Amino acid sequence: MESLARISNMLETARDLTLEAAQSASAAGRRKDLLGLGPKALTVQETRKLLNSRMDREVLEGLKRVMESLFRGSDCSEFFPDVIKNVASPILEIKKLVYIYLLRYAESEPDLALLSINTIQKSLTDQNPLIRAMAIRVMSGIRVPVISQIVALAIKKCVTDMSPYVRKSAALAIPKCYRLDPGTLGLLTENLGTLLGDKSCFVVGAAVMAFLEVCPEKLDLVHKHYKGLCKMLVEMDEWGQLAVVNLLTIYARKCFPQVKHHGKEGMYVMDPDLELFLEKCKLLLHSRNSAVITSIAKAFHHLSPPNSTTYLVHITGPLVSLLRCPPDIAHMSLINIVSISLSHPSLFASYATHFLIQPSLEPSHLWKLKMEMQTLMFPYLKKPLRSLILTELEYFAKGWDKELVRESVRAIGRCAQTESAAGRERVAKRCLGVLLRLVTEDSAVGGAVVVAESLTVIRHIIQSYAARKQRGGEEYANMVVIKLARALDTTMHPQARASIIWLVGEFAGGGNGGMGNIAADTLRILAKGFADESESVRGMIVLLAAKVYVAYLNRRKERREKEKAARGSGDEGSGEEDDDDEEDEELSTHPIPLLYTYLLHLLSRYDTSYDLRDRARLYRSLLSDPQSTQLASLLLQAPKPAPEARSPSERVLKDGWVVGSASLALGVLEGEAGGGNGGVRGYVGLPVWVRKGEEVGREAREVGEVVIGRVGDTGGIVRGTGVAGGVEAVKAVNGNGSGGTGGGKEEPKSLEDWLASEGSSGDDESEEEEEEDGEEEDEEGDDEEEDDEEEDKDKEEEEEEEEEEDEEEDASGDEKTSMLPRSSS
């Protein structure tokens, strides 16, 4: 015994050494192939000799050489007859390679490919499920329309196969068969209905994918499988989960009533079946597949009650976690986050630190979206986080990247104009302080860009501040204008100087007291170097002069009216003459009319710009007549509406793109470049919610019967065998107004009722019929007793009828007793 054990150990050791040697030899051969030191390429004759050999080893070697040439891009169609001969080989490796070659060249050689169909059909009955699955995959992959009916029959056969792998292959073959011949849709739809009810989640996922491609509008196939799909969702593979979530999202919009608020604020009514689907989706939020998380975000966003975050709050963490993924996945996640935040900006406030940007490490399209998220969340953040964001934006506004500087300044402006109930004034003042420092310091590398963008944003903030009459908003705006007027001595950028002059003319040109003096003094200083300014600045100076002059005329008119009122009913004639003399003397000596006349003289005679010359003529003709002063005031001092600081992606994301779709991402990118909104080819948006009265009732998802709408005040139900049939039934009942008064719905039998009814007599439904048609059943049940009565011919006919009635009543009572269900005990 010891010697035998020793010998067996030696044999096992030798076997292990042989396997190791073979593995090392194959690895060395692969290295030689990579280095170009492998075996020489065979000629066509040598390859055909291997393919036609009687030895399986040589045939396998020939097929490997053909596959090598095929994947290198060479044309190997000349070997088609030689390769197809081996389709009936029992060796699995040979069969696989032949099938791969057949799929590649069957369309170019349809006649020869048809010769192998019979052999492939025989493989559908092979004992190996792998071979059966390969056979159905190859048959559906041969793009020859002649075999479409054969493929459809093969699919029908594989749908009932014992192996789930074969059934999955049959499900994946359905779209191929449909593309090959759309006329097989009826048979394929029938097979899909069977596959959707499969017990294996491995098969159902593939069936749902095929359903979405072949017949996504036939939702009547999904009714009786709805709850099964919801419960099986967690057990599926990731791509099956993705398909099922997309299908049930469409199903919910077409079959469930839209969720609406009910009663108190925050209360809503939701269909229990829809709630079942959304609750099952929560279990997938920890999926490692980003597409699954995005599809759940789509379902929650488009199926949740309006203005409710009951389900959306669960998707925030998973979406934020995708920001640590590669840039393409992080980009899609950010787009979906921004899209959701436009409707519910407070959802992601607890994740504010995840949106801090790193411009040196991130591409521009990522940090732009993060910066946009910072401004959306800003009013819902705590004070330390708001200070952190403003400090960061101020730091980036002083950088060297012009695009980063521009976006940072605009983000500061959106933070200042944000709608926050608490502390809005303090936030706006701080943002204005940051922008004023950027304007006055002008120390950044992109100083001109900083000043120009900052002044544009300041103008928007001041306009919105001045429009609010409470809490001294107008006074604070005037104070900011004074600071900007002082910055004219150091600001050299033409656009910046033009913006400051416009602000001075808008908010200080018509003011009283000190503000009017500030505008006039600013005009006096600018008039000295008028000829050296750029055209845009000269235009703003002329506009400032016109506004100051109109304000001067209005003040003088008010003063004269007060003087007239004070004089009363005195010598009016002599008073008017004296007023005219004083008016002429004031216009010739007052500095404001002199400045205005001087600037118009320069413009109308010596300026090189035709536009400025025309503008000077307009102002001169408008303000030369005292009667047109009121019209000039309306034109020059009309209140301007405060501009709104909209989020950059709001225009694109509000176009109705579905959350989680690639078209949403492309829409954002095209919107940044000013492009259109075409979307991806094949994009299909979500359907609108089903109209009231056409919803599919819960009974359809219980027993497979479609119930559409409810008719009448008593809760009557209109039933139909399908969606179209149910709609026609609703129309038929609603047409004359007499329908809908039927009784309530019948409760489906429970498992205990079915088990109890199995032990009863053969006709289980006779109990209900017996209550309605008792007399007919009594006559059928007493045939024997009637024969006995006929034998007694001596009795009178009246007595016979009475006896028959008495016996029928007794028999009916016995029959009813015998048909009672048996006790479950």
C-alpha cells in the first residue's frame, strides 16, 4: 500500500510539472507573437488544408489562423466554404470559432450561409445549454431575411427552455429578429409576454431590454408582471436594473394618476403600486453602477409629488458620491445635480464643501457647474459656509485666468441678488464690498476684465437695491455710487469708465442736495479731458450732461412756481418780465448750462463720430424748448427694471430634458456655446401624465385584468381586456350618461378560497348560478324522481305536479347542502 501511495504521489507531481511546462511554453509563444517572432503566416493553400483536415487539432489551428487574420482587418471571405464545413463539429472550441466567422460573413454569402441553418437548428436540441444558447444567438445574428420565420420559431422554442441562460439568449434574440423582419412582431410580442413573467431575474432583465426596443408602447403586457418586476429589481444585474427602472418610469407616467397635494400642505395622495416602485428603488442607491443611480434620480425627480423632497432627499448622497468618479461621470452627475437644484436648491446644502472648486486640477466645465451650485445653495447655507464661498470667489476673481475671473465675479453677483429671507442685506453689502475692492485695487493680472465685469455686476446689484424702498436701500446705493465716482481717477479701462459714468448719471444725476452736486462735479472733471476719452466714454459723458441739465431745469421750474405762489395776486405782469430776465441771466452764467452747451458744441462741430453728432442734435432740439422738459425727463430719467441674475444653466435645463439623459448634458454644452437644442439622435422624452379617468386600475396588476377609470358616482368600474378596449368601454359608457351605476368591484379569491374550492364537487361555479336560476337546476337534478312519477299512471295530473314540486324543493335543499365547501380543519 505504501508503494502504491508513493507511485500515485509521483504521478501527481509529474502531472503538475507537465502543466506548468505547458503554461510556460504557451506564455513564451504569446510573447514571441507579440514581438513578431511567432510562426510564419500560412498561405491560403496551407490554411485550407488545415480547415479540411480530419484531425480536430489541425482544424482548430486553421480556424485560429483565420480568426487572427480576420481581427487584423484582412478579408477572409474566401475561406467561407471551408469554414462552414466544420459547423457540425462536436468540439465546442471549433463550433465557437465557426459561429463567429459565420456572423461576420453570412450577409455577404447568404446562399452558403443557408446551408448551415439545418445544422444550427439541430444544435437547439443539444444537451449542453451553452451550445443551445450559441445556436439561437447565431441564428438571430445571421442577417438574411429569408430565415426570419425560422428564427422566430427557434425563439419560441427557446423561450420555454429549462436553462435560464438559453431563455436569456432568446430574449436578446428578439430585437434582432424584429429588425430582420418587422412582420414577426405578433409572435415576438407573445414570447415577450412569457419572458416577462419568468422566475429568473437573469432572464427578466434581458426581456425588459427587448421589450423597450421592440414594443415599448404595449404596456398591457406589463400590467400583470408589474409587482413581480418591482420585487425582482434588487436581484437583477446592473444593466437589467437600468432597463427595468426606465420601463417602470414610463409605465408610471402612463398608467398611474399624477401625484398631487391633498388637504394640508405637504400631504399628497400616491398610488400604492407607485409607492412600491419608489420604495424598491431606494434599495439600489448603493449600486456601484453610476447609470443605475442616475436612472433612480430620474425616477424620483419625474415621479415625486410636486414641491416635495420626500424621495429626492435620498438621492443627494449617491449623486454627490459620483463626484469622486472620473471626469465624464462626475460631469453627468453635476448636470443632474444642477437640474434638480433649480427646483429644490436646498437639497444639497449639507454637501456644500463637496462643491469647492480646484481650477488647476479640474476642467473648466466641471468647476463652472460647481460654482453654479455654490450660488444656488448660497441662501440656504450657514454663515461660516457663506463666508467661505465669498472668500474663495474673491480669491479666484484676482487670478490670471480671464474665464475664471469672469465667472467668479458673476457668481458673486448672483450671491448678492439671491433671494434669502434672513440676512439678504448683509450678504448684498458684503458682496458689494468685495466688488468695490476689485474695482479700486485693480491689482490682478486680468485687471481690465475684473473691473469691467465687477462694474457690470455692481450696476445690477445697485439697480435691484434702489428698487427696494425699504431699509435705506436707495441711500446705500447712492453711497456706493459716490465711491465709484472717486474711482474714476484711477480707472483707465474704457468699459469700466463708461459703466461708472452711467451709474453716476442714473442714480446721482437727478438727486437733490449733495447727490446732484456729485453728478455736476463729476461732469465738470470729465469735461476737461473730454477730447481724450474713447467714443463709448464720450457718449456716456454726453448722456450724463443731458441728465444733469434736465435735473437743473426741473429744480429751476419748481423754484419759480414756489416764488409765484409766494407773491400771490400781486403785479403779475411786471413779475413775469423780471423772471424772464433772471432766467436769461441764469442760463448765461450758471455752470451747468455752460457745461452742457460746451459739450454739445464740441460734439456737434468737432467730433469724428456720426453717432455722437446725431445724439447731440437730438439733445439740443429736445431741451431747447422749455415746454418739452417733461418729455425729456421721461426719456432720460425713466426708471429701469432691475435685471435678474439667472443661473447659467437655467435656460437650457428648463427646456424639458429628462434628468439622466445624455441630451441633458449636450444641451448644457450647446447652451454654453450658444447652440441649439437638438439632443442625441434617438432621444425620447418621458410621456405626459395620463389624463384623469384613463388610469389603469390596481385590479389589472393583481389578476391581469385591465381596469381603466371609474365611471359614475357609485364607484362603478369599466373593465376591458386591454388598454384600447378599456378606453372604448369608457367612451361607450360615458356616451349616453347612463352607465356607471353598477355595483362595486369583486374581490379576488385568496389562496385559502382556492384550496377550499378544490375539494368540492366538480362544478364550483354552480353556487352562484343556483341562486339566480334555482328552478332550472332543480329540474336537471331530479330526472330520476320524475321517471318514478311517470310510472304511476293511476294518479291525477294535478297530484303529480304537486308531488313533483315538493320533491324538487327537497332535492334542491340536499344539493345545496352537498355543495358547501369543506372545512379547512
